[in-house]
Amino acid sequence: DAGITQSPRHKVTETGTPVTLRCHQTENHRYMYWYRQDPGHGLRLIHYSYGVKDTDKGEVSDGYSVSRSKTEDFLLTLESATSSQTSVYFCAISEANYGYTFGSGTRLTVV
Amino acid sequence: GDSVTQMEGPVTLSEEAFLTINCTYTATGYPSLFWYVQYPGEGLQLLLKATKADDKGSNKGFEATYRKETTSFHLEKGSVQVSDSAVYFCALLFTTGNQFYFGTGTSLTVIP
């Protein structure tokens, strides 16, 4: 979507390796989110940020960490990837109560 | 706790058929309600929203009315097209916390 980009779009990695996904926005929105999407579960919140260096856990945060050192970037790190973390990851941004804008997603496969 | 329940899919309709996708919610307050659409290989896009009871959101021929008495926000379209094939997500948002609760999504396939 315009104003929000995710990288990489696709990644295959081995079990036990660290992985970092990047979300970059040009909208200067305060809130940023990481979700994972899995069949039968819809979207589940991993972590979110409400400002630079202000982050909090979502419902499925185990095995994930995040960092936000600049307004425009929100990084999601899998310290030691596992097969259960194979998923499609979406970043979203928002400001006030106007709804979310989603990125195009990162398809991560852990083999 | 707060949650959203959507009708399970997949839903398959013929072109020009009437569409209803049910969505009900459980909330302790007065959330805003949203429908998002996800086309294959893409992220979610906002389809429509309603911020208070009896509001009707509409976009691209889709409509949904915020019904507080039945805690529902059903999505409807009078005549679907093949291009409407996608996954539809119902969601609620509280004015505090700025965090969404999503339903599990309903897959729609429209056949010519």
C-alpha cells in the first residue's frame, strides 16, 4: 500500500536462524503493528508500537521481539526461527481512530 | 473479553447473486466497526466502517449497518461480481488503546 512497505516480500530460512522483517512508513503515523496471518486464525497481533522506543506485546508475542528507533521503521525479529513461525506477516500503521493501513505482507517459510 | 465472530466460509456464489456475510461482536463498550477486504497476494484494505450505532457504512456497492441491539455488523451486496472474490474480515476498534480485534475472515468466490 502507498506509504507503507515491508521487506523482504518472501523469505525462506532454516530452523534456529535469526530473522528480521522490516516495516517502513512514510506517513508519520504514531502507531505501528505486526500481525501474523494463518489459516483458521485470521490475523493475530504479535507486537505493536505507540511511539519511538514504546512497544508492547500482543496476543502471540512469544518468540518475537521488536524495535522502533525511528518513527518510520518498525522491525520484527525472530531470534531463533521455528517451523511454527512459518506464516504471512503483515505490518500496519494507524493514526488516531481512522483505521489501519496494511503493508503487502512478508511470506516467511522456516524449513 | 472483546471479540468478533464471523460466519465461516468458504462462500461460493454465482455472479449477480446477493451476498451476506454475518459478523457479530462482543464488547464491553462502544467500538467502531470495520470491514476489510484482502485480495489474493495482497494486504488488507479498508472496505467500509461505522463509528456508532445505526450508522451505515458503504463502499463499492457493499453496505453494513451497525446494530447495537443485536451486536452485529453484517456485510451485504446486492449483486456480486467475479472481481469481488476475496477474503473479508470484520473488525472492531475501541477509541482507547487503538487496537483492532479481527474476525477469522470469510473467503468469497464468485463464479461467472
